Amino acid sequence: MADQSNYYDIVVVGAGPVGLMLSTCLARWGYKIKHIDNRSEPTEKGRADGIQPRSMDLLRNMGLKPAIMANKPCRVYEVAFWDPSKDGKGLERTGTWASCPRFIDARYPYTTLLHQGYIERVFIEDMNKHGAHVQRPWTITGFESDESSNPEYPVTVNLEHIDGSAKETVRAKYLFGGEGARSFIRNQLKISVRHKDPIAYVWGVMDGVVRTDFPDIKMKCTIHSEHGSIMVIPRENDMVRLYIQIASSTDKNFNPRATASESEVQAAAKKILAPYFIEWEAVDWFSVYPIGQGIADRYTLDERVFIGGDACHTHSPKAGQGMNTAFLDAHNLAWKIHAVEKGFARRDLLKTYESERRHVAENLLDFDNRYAKLFSQRPPAAGEVRAASSSDSSDNEFIKTFKASCEFTSGYGVAYTPNALNWSSEHPARSLLIHPAGTKLRTGRIMINANVTRITDSNPVHLEQEIPLNGSFRIFIFAGNLEKTRDALRDLSKGLSHKKSFYTAYKRSDIDSVSWFERHNPHSHFFTLATIFASLRRDVEIARDVPEPMSRYRDSIYADDQSDDMVPNSRASAHEKMGLCPENGGVVVVRPDGYVGIVVKLEPGPETVSALNQYFASFCTKDVGGLASQL
Amino acid sequence: MADQSNYYDIVVVGAGPVGLMLSTCLARWGYKIKHIDNRSEPTEKGRADGIQPRSMDLLRNMGLKPAIMANKPCRVYEVAFWDPSKDGKGLERTGTWASCPRFIDARYPYTTLLHQGYIERVFIEDMNKHGAHVQRPWTITGFESDESSNPEYPVTVNLEHIDGSAKETVRAKYLFGGEGARSFIRNQLKISVRHKDPIAYVWGVMDGVVRTDFPDIKMKCTIHSEHGSIMVIPRENDMVRLYIQIASSTDKNFNPRATASESEVQAAAKKILAPYFIEWEAVDWFSVYPIGQGIADRYTLDERVFIGGDACHTHSPKAGQGMNTAFLDAHNLAWKIHAVEKGFARRDLLKTYESERRHVAENLLDFDNRYAKLFSQRPPAAGEVRAASSSDSSDNEFIKTFKASCEFTSGYGVAYTPNALNWSSEHPARSLLIHPAGTKLRTGRIMINANVTRITDSNPVHLEQEIPLNGSFRIFIFAGNLEKTRDALRDLSKGLSHKKSFYTAYKRSDIDSVSWFERHNPHSHFFTLATIFASLRRDVEIARDVPEPMSRYRDSIYADDQSDDMVPNSRASAHEKMGLCPENGGVVVVRPDGYVGIVVKLEPGPETVSALNQYFASFCTKDVGGLASQL
């Protein structure tokens, strides 16, 4: 075998949020990564800083939430709106509302604000633990992708130290461009960027420590005054970020190189905030930059060279979506590369990275426009705020738009459209057991949060977090009433154990040497099972009630016996929140990134596993299923 | 001035839980500490490992909870009881119950199990950040305490490297012995240890990684079989601790040096657990040791040399109280030393260390006896378990004992008896405003947990955690209905601002240079104020509704608008849980260690501050109060 030292699974260019998320995931799953960045150090100051509720779910699922929280970020629960007061003498608060209202049912209903550099360091430390490192300051000078020359490592990448003192040429299975809005890789691929909103803006942004008597300085605020508008974002360490729009391309004499000094921006802020005072004790970062809405036409040309994050989409910083969308771009791609490279999914699964993520970016840009307009029209009335925070559905147009905005900014609005992964009535899986009446789970949407009690140790846990980011599909078996579902569980057991089932077809080759303590992947690297009974914890005995293979996942067996404010009088709140029958249960397949793939009835007989086989057969590499007659 | 390099505020001997807690507190408050330990390294294996709910409150209040949790400890929510099955063929579970039932209303209703070495390291890292270090392996060889020779540094301590290669003599204001059951300092002081229970026991304890099909291996279990009894305690990293009683002094031929080999204990455990199998993959620690119940007659002779932790009290390991009692010993002493040394409290406050903590130890030993007997009599019936978990008070004797046990083991049962700090009708403070009818707060008991919303940033917070361990008394001003209490708040403001009030009499000498961002101690090192309105957050405007000095504590002003399951239909759940009127409020003084000192009505006029002056005058150094006529 030739020298493999310059062969990599992937070359990642750019160590911002998108590149770091991608490397962090792949490093955990054992991939060999070349990661470069053209800066000498992680981000020192400024840049993105808002982690949305959905991103926090993901960071928790990766075990990174404590490291983020150790930096003592700000948490924003409410947004306040300020306008000129009616007496013309200053400002008044016209309303406040929850940044992530209760109807969203987020596990972490707040925006976490922390300097991007701290966030980058959390990822870098985790990557390092798994043997991946960022090589700095290095840049990419060229690349070529050619499957015919080397089908396994089709990508050749030329790298160079920023001062030209050293060069490397490496071969890789994949190349990823997370280099930001001016992506070299995107440009080389001649992928053009289209602008949905023709208006460009120049923004000033300032991070600093301020003394002020403005009462909402620790909340996210939008302040309109006759002297202009600013947005206030509280930050860690008594800092505050102020955004000021300096110019837009609708202005006469618009110049995208428009500029303003630090003191000019401070003077403007003082005027806008009057009669409140504001003084800067220190300015941590100040920048003025032009930004337009743009979206890349393609995210890849050949499913070998990909781009993501700001290389694919740019938009205003107001809704705090940049870093969050970048995280989810990378996350979406990471598990798909894993599924393909480990031989589970067919290569064309990688096409869904662009189709899913580009659709989200389109929505983001639409939203960015609507969001700006929503507040420029009129402030919401108090009754509308209350209505918008409830889960009542008799809403007027304003409230509907607002609710959609909240879902979107929280990250819970991401909805992947139907494809092989996200079942719909167009999917090749046609079993009548699929998507039973009543289910509240929507394919392509995040699984609903629920509290349950783990059987083995009686710990109350967050069900949606119980399976960590391990690259596996999560099969949640809601087993209903254990007296009623005994036969269905037995037949599920039989069906899963059949050698042509999706589950057994991909069993680990080293299955005989797997540790007794392996919790999530004892049988397969592609599936983790969890079983939830609509019973009290003390009424479930694993040895008596749970057949193999579910019983082997002994720390992923739960009692649905916790109360939940969202379904106050429910006896089995997790079943009820999912819209699954607490007597008969149901099987929920959740993609490795947490989005619902398919929901199937749990019934005695071979049909439940058959429906699951149909689903996986639509994208996996082996001929699974066709088992109905053999059970 | 002579060379001060060998002068210390305190010499602490022993770096177990009690010594480390003491140094960690005092280091944060700026004291110069000489801390020695005769071991070369922190505890490597074994020893104590259970952090009770009350101790977790304290660790959280010190900001140390995340560092503890980063070690991924086990959490025990339930205790299971196993007895020989009725058919004589094996074991059966006779019941399970919550280790910290709902009626206790603990913030963290579980026991956290983690190897003592990890816990020690969390303290050591925190001490190091504040400039204090443990000098190892050094021991104490002698000491003398003589106020006449040096009133400021009366204690002379001789220290020596364990190998005799180096010696030091240092002078200190205080000496603390946290050296464990065989305390040199206690022995030198000729303080005797009395044994309440004449029975001594020999225990075997084994930490190991086990494979077993025993279903409750991840819960705390007491298992009785015809072959003997064991106690199971789950641990981090798939470990399990087993306790086996090997002999007691009621046995014929009792020998306190009784011993058993690792394999003998394993063989015994296998017999007891049959028909379940158990196999050890690894043994981390194994020890056999005799232990008796003992309590030191005194904790100090002159309030200069103190002892705490195991040096003062020893008992069986079953209820997991050793480390927790040690934490609270140290915590109790730390703030009292601080209050005396900084000139706030009279020196005789230090006498309350022994009176308060020795009383708790007496209760602990009584409890240790009762706890053992409770379960040897009979297992509880299911109905009794349910009743015991509710807050219903129509209980039989068994349930009463059980409830008291749960309170005790959770750490919430600690009740300091009346003295200058813990108001009672015998206290010199006699104002009729004290202890208003209806209050549910009990002096000498921990403050009740409550959720409120911080005004400045809309964050929902844990009120009892909002003021960190800063050595200050916590003055919680429950301000009721802001329309009703406007006059009372104005008069409270006036009273506090009077130069002879307890509050202003101890104002900081550097008050003019205090930072805008100082949150908890802008005026005084001895008091932190917090104000809670029985209103919705949006109805409170600090500038309009909160007078000085309360308004200066701008991040400690709250709306009592969060719901609480313990008082489901309440409009102001924090007020209601405390038993304070949601219209008129009340003032609660909480000691620096979290125990309630006094509750006073909030009324217009001078009497509220006058009652508080009376309280503090009973132990502070200045002549505060006597202000009624001057307001």
C-alpha cells in the first residue's frame, strides 16, 4: 500500500461555525480530517453570537452545552420594542414578547448570546479530543475533483501557508468549503449567488461595556426614534452589542463602502436613546460592513465538493440566524457522509444535502424580508402578544406571521420537504400502517420534546436527548400499554431479528466482542432503539416485558409517567404529545439529526417491520424487506 | 513591620471535604491560608461519594455544580428494598421510594454519586484560582493558642514534611482540624469522643465495574437475603459500590480487626444476589474497616482552634451523611470567621459554630440508629410509600419516621435551634412585627425554594440561588402589591439609609469607587438586598417603583409571576410558599449560609427597620438601632 499520510476522508476549509461543526461530528465518528483556516487564531472579537433554541438542543445532544454555558452567556427570553413616546419627549416601550413563546414548546426557550470565539473554542477542544486539529494560517489555492482518476479519493486539494512558506497537496474523499461569503471554493466551482432582495445595507456594529439607565439594556430591543433606529443585544461580561443601520441602497448617494467612526456611532446611539443616558466604559469591537441578501445556486456539483454556511447564504444579522443555519448545514451533511461512507446509504443520499438545506436558506431569506416588514408596519397590540404566545389557532394574519417568525427564529420552523428520508404519501413506502391517524409528529420536522422516566435508574430524562449524536437513526418504540402490546412487541422482535430486516442486515461485524456496557450501538452502527411504555416506572420489568433486541438497550427503556404542562391532564404525556395511542403505541423513526422520518403503527404481525423495511429500502444499500410471507 | 510571610489568617489541616470547603470559602473572601495535608495526592479511590440535595444547593450557590456535574456522576432518585421472596426461591423487590420525595420540595431531588477524589479536585481548582494551595505531604506536629502573647495571631503551629526533611513554624489567627476520625488536634486538645451507640461494626466496601442481570443495579438498594445483607450504590463510569456488614460487636467472638478478602466479599455478594448473577470486570477499591458511632464533646475550647467533619462525628456510611455534614460544618464556620474578622459580628458569634453543628451531629447519630431500625422492623406497605411521598399530614408513626428520615438524609432536616442568629420568642428583638402570622419560613431552617422572573432581563431564576455565597446576609424584601406597598418601601428606604441603621452603619469605606457593575455588594460587604414584587414582570418599572437603596441592586429585583407545582393555583407563588401576604409582603433575613434568621412584617413607618436593627444589634459590633423616634 502506498503512503497514506496525505490521504484524508475530508478536507475542511474555514474554521467558523459551519466548518467546526462538520469536523466535530466527523472526528467523533473516526474520520481522518484535514482542517485549515487562514486566520492565525480563532475569532478574537465580534461576529455572530446568538445560539437559538434549536441549536442549543443540538449542542446539548453533542454534550457541548455545559462547555458553552461555562462561559456564562446572556440568555434572552424577551424582546422589547421601543418607539417615540406619544408626548414627543422621548421613548416608550410599546410592547415586549417572548423570544421563544410557549406554543413552540422548546426545551431551552431562550437565545443564548456569547461571543463567537468562545463558541469556536468549544468545538476546537472537542475536535482535538478526537484527534482532529485546525492547521493555521493556511489557505486553499486550488482543487480538482475527478472520480475517474481515483474513485475512492477523487479530490485533489492544494494548500499553502498564508505566507507562502510551505505547500501541501492532499487527496480526499470530500472537500468542504466553509470559508464565508467570499468563498474561494464556490467561486472556483463557478456557482453564482443570487440576490433575492435587491436592497443592500451598510451596518455598524459595536460590542462594548456600557453604563446606562435605559431599563431594557439586558433584553433584546428594537428601538425606533426620530433620530434613527438601533437594535440592542445583551452579551456576556456586562457587554452590549448595538446594531445601527448606516445606509441602504435605497438611499440617495448610496455607497456600499459607506463608513462611520466609532464615535459617530456612539453619538448616534446617544441621540436615539435620549432621554436615557449611555456611556461606554470600553469598546470591545467595532465594525462597519455592507451586507446583501444572497443565496448560492448550488451547494455542490458532484457530491464530492460541498459548500455550506455563509458561503451559501448571506442576509441581515438582525434575526440572529447566520451561525445557527451554518450549524444545521454542517450537521445535515455530516451524518449523510457518514451513512454513505460506512456503507449504509446509497451515494445519492448526498443530493439531499443541497435540496434540504437550500430550501431552508430560501425560507430564511424570505423570512428576513418579512421580519423586517412585520415591525416596520405597526407594533403588536397587547392582546395580539398574548394570543401569539398561546397555542390557540384562531389567529389573525398578524399573529400568524408573528408565530411563524418565532418558530423560524427559534430554529423550530425548519421543515424539510418530502424525499426518501422524510416520508410523504409520494414515498415508495406504501404500507397502510404508515402515519397513523392522530399523530402530531410531522415528517421533516424535529421530534417533539417529552419527559419520561428511565427504568433502570428512575432518572427523569428528556426523551429527545437520550440518544446522543452518534450518526444512528433513532427508532423510538412507543409501546403503549404493556398488557396490550405484548404480542406486537414479540412480533416486532421477530421481525427485527430476521436476517433481511433493515436492522439485522446492517448488524456490526464485531458484534461478538461488543462490550456489555455499550449503550447505544450494541448491534448496529446505524440504529439505536429506545422503548417507551405508557406505564408507571414500577410497573415495568425489563426482563419480563421487553423482548430482544429492545431489551439489550437496557438504559433506553422508559416509563411515560412524567407530567407535562403542555398536556396537563394526560396519563401518558409523551405518547399524547406525539399523538400516539397510549394503549397501542407506535414506532417513530428519527433521523440521526433529530428530524422525524416516518411514523408507523405498532401492530401484531409482520406489517410494522415490513413498513420500516420499505422506508429504509428507499435509500439504503442492501435489499432489505420483502419479509411478510416469511415471518 | 516585621516579616509577615509566616503569618496566616488560618491554618487548615487536612484536605478532605471539611478542610477544602473551609479554605474554598475563605480564599474567595481574601483570607491568607496555610492548608496542609499528609497525603501526597488527593483521594485516589473510594471513601465518601454521596452529595445530598441540600449540599448540591450549596455547591450550586458557590458556582461549583457544573464542575461536579462535568464528571458525569450518577443520580439516585429512588431507593429499592429487596427481601427473600415468599416462594423461598430468591429475592423480590418489596418496595421502592423516592430518595428525596416531593414534599421536601428540593431543587435537586436526588443524591449525586461521585468519587470523593473528583469532588476534592473541584474544590482544589477553585481554591487555586483564589490563591490558596494545599501543601503536601505535610503534617502538624504541635500547636499552641495564647491570646495574651499575641492577641491578633494567638495560634502558633508547628508543621513538618512527612519525611521529616523540612519544618515550619507559622502564626495564625485560627487553626482548623479537618484531619478525620483520628484527629491529632482533637487529641492534643484532650477533647474526648463519646459513643452514643455502644455497638461497633466492621464494614466491607467494594467499588467495581460489574456485569449483572440484577435489575436495580443502577439504584440505591438495600438487599436482605438469608445469606446476609448488602447495600448497592451506583457510581459514575458504570461502577457500583457494595457495602457489606462483616461483623458487629454484638457477634460472639467480635474482633474489630475482623477482615475479609476481596474474593470472600465477592463470593458473599454472589450468594446474596442469587438467582441473579454478578461478575466483576474490575475492582477499583476494596476496604474493610471498623466503625463506631462517636461524637466529640467539644468542637473548640477557645474559638481559635476548631475541629470539624469526621474529627467531630463518626457513624455508619449507610445514610451517606459524612461528607455532607462535613461540608455544612465548614460552611457554618467560614462565614462566622469572616463576619468576626471583618468587624461585623462580635467574637462570641463563633461560639455558635459548636452549638449549632454539634446539635446537628447529635441528631445525625440519633438518626443513624433509627434509620437502621426502621428497615429492620418491616418493609413499608405501598400505601405508606404513597402517603410518605405526599405532603398530607395525617400520617402514622412509621410514615412520620420515614418522612423525618428523608428530610434528614436530603440535608433539608437541619434545624438550628434558637440563638442570636435564629430568632425565637426568647430573642432580644421583641418588635411585634417579627414573625408575622402565616409565615411558613422557620428560623434556623433553609429558605424555601421559589421561582421568580428577574426584571432586568426577564430570565426565570431560582430565587434562593440568586445571591451567591458572598459572606453577606441576604435581605429578601417581598414587596407584595406595588400599589399597596409604595409607602412601606419609601419608609424602608428611609430607615435603611439612616446612618445608625444596621445597613448604613456598615457601609463600605470605598463606597465612592465601587464599580457600576458591582452586583451584590455595592454598599456593604455584609448585606445583599433583593426585592420581589407580587406582580407581572411587565408591570414593574424599577425607576418608578423601587426606591434606593433597593434599586441599586438592579439585577436582584424580581417579579413573582412564575407558576409552581407546589402551589398550583397561586397568583404569586413565591410569596405564597413563604407564607407572606401577596398584598403587603414581608422582609426575610437569610444568614450567609442560607438559613432563615428572622421574618419581619413590611409596614409603613419606622418599625420594620427598627425590628431588623434589633435583630442585628444582638450580635453585631456597633450600636445600631434606637431610631424609632428619629425617622
